[in-house]
Amino acid sequence: MNNKTSKLPQTIMFVAVIGFLIFTAVISICVGQYSISPEEIAQIITGGLKGEMSYKVFFTLRLPRVLMAVMAGIGLGIAGSVYQTIFKNPLASPDIIGVAPGANLGAAIAIVFMGASTVAMVSGAFTGGIAVVILVMLLVRVLPGNTTATYVLAGIVMSSVSKAFIMILKFFADPANELAAIEFWTMGSFASVTSRKVITIFPIFFFSLAGLILLRRQIELMSLNEDECRMLGVRLSQIRITILALSTLMVASIISITGLISFIGLIAPHIARMMLKRNNFAATAMSGLIGAVVMVISDTLARCVYSAEIPISILTTFIGVPVLVYFMYQQKENLL
């Protein structure tokens, strides 16, 4: 009875957050330069309004964009929680092992040398993110020791190198076109999302997410110190590499489409842990849901608050910081 009672608030929180996510997703589909009413959405889903403008806007623009925002929020939120758990660092995010700077470098190379085409930028960003993380893994093998601190240091090194190369590319880039494209990509946007792009990255996203779910017990155990993990039978090196590879693959697939999106991977895990008052895989799953809610709200505002679309990272920061400060204030006794 006590066990069921203790699980009830957590279940209610999950149901509430999922319900709020669905609500925000429906609102996001409805609003924009061409509005769609909830009644029209119901008719479209049931097979009506074929050939109408609402039907075309729904399937061509709104649905792929909202699905991509949900996927991006879930992926970045879960990846941020996983990074913070295995690195035992509350400030860990996709930057910490180089995936974000690597993707940024790959996109910058594509813009300068192959033109700012969508295919080139997506391919360059995905390749760059994966390549930098592979270099991090190789650097860890060369450095003495194989601890979480070694991975953090290797990630900082490769991130710094990536940023240095990006600055070089910016220096030689054409200020009118290439430099502007690089800067805009680093601020993130869902403007170029299409159903084809969503379908392309979904298998990679799903494979990575499923792998992390299957390894949820190992992820929870890695919140302990390394000696305790080994005593419990966890093969630290192999499991750490596998978890990092899956998380990186998921993040790279997302930001190769959306560009860099800041703050979601950092704040969502903190908010989830403060809500659930625990640090287990349930908090990791909640991190994904919180990330999705913040992302959908941010994307909706990006399309509606100004005549031109606002870069998504500006809004995720302005939305995320007050929410995080509020929860920190509510939980200040626990944080001291």
C-alpha cells in the first residue's frame, strides 16, 4: 500500500506533463500565419478536407514541425540527463563531449565549401558531430586513466579545437552570405523542417532512444561511484562508450536538422529531478517530456511573436531560465 501511495504522485505528474504536451502540440498546430481550428484538425485526421488549404498546411508544414519539436525536446532532454548522470556533473550538456561544437563545425564546413544547401548542411552537421565524439573516444584511450574526468577533459579539448576551426572559417567566410548562414545555424530553427527530413532521421532517433531505454538500469547505476559500479558487475568502459554513442547519435540526428538549440539539455534534467525529487531513469524520462514541452512552446512563439521567425535558441533560453530559477527557489532548502 505504501509503495503504491509513493508512486501515485509520480504517475500523476507524468500524466499531467503528457497531457500538457498534447495540449501545447495542438495549439502549435492551430496557430500561425494560416490558422487551423481544432474542428478542422479532427476532420483532417478522420480523412476529411482533402485538397483544402488546411489539409495541405497541416501535413506539409505544421505536423512535421511539431513532431520535430517533440523529438528534439525529448532527445536533448534525455541526452542531457544521461550526460549529467554518467559524468556526475550538473552542468553537463551535449557540449561536454563535443557533439554540439562538432556539428557546428561540420555545418560551417558545408556552408563555406559546399554552399548553404540543406543537404550539405545536414550531412556536414551530422558527420561533424559524430566525428568529434569519435575523436574524443580515441583521445580517452591515449590519455592515462579511463574515468569520467578523462571524458570531460577530452570533450573540452575537442570542443575548443572545433570552436577554433569555426572561428577560422568565419574569418574567411563571405560576410554577406556564408557568415550569416553560419551564425543563423548556430541559433537553431525549425523553419526548414519537412516531413521527409523527419522520416529520414526518425529511425536513428528511435534506435538511439530504444537503446538508452534498454540500458536504463546501467545508466542509473552509473550515478554511483566507479568502485560501487564495478562491484555491481557494471563493465564501466564498455557501458560508458555505448551510452555515450547512443546519446551522441540521438543528439547529432536532431541538431543536424534543427541547428544548435541551447539550454534544453541543461535545464530539463534539473526541472525533472526537482519535480520528482529523485535521480533515476524516471527523472530521465521526465527530462525528455519537459524538454518537449519547452521546445513546442518555444517553436510556437518563434512563429507568432514577430513578423519574422525568431531563432529557437533565443526563446528556449528566455523560457528555460525563469522556469529553472523558479524551481530552484521552490527547492532551495534541498539545494543547500
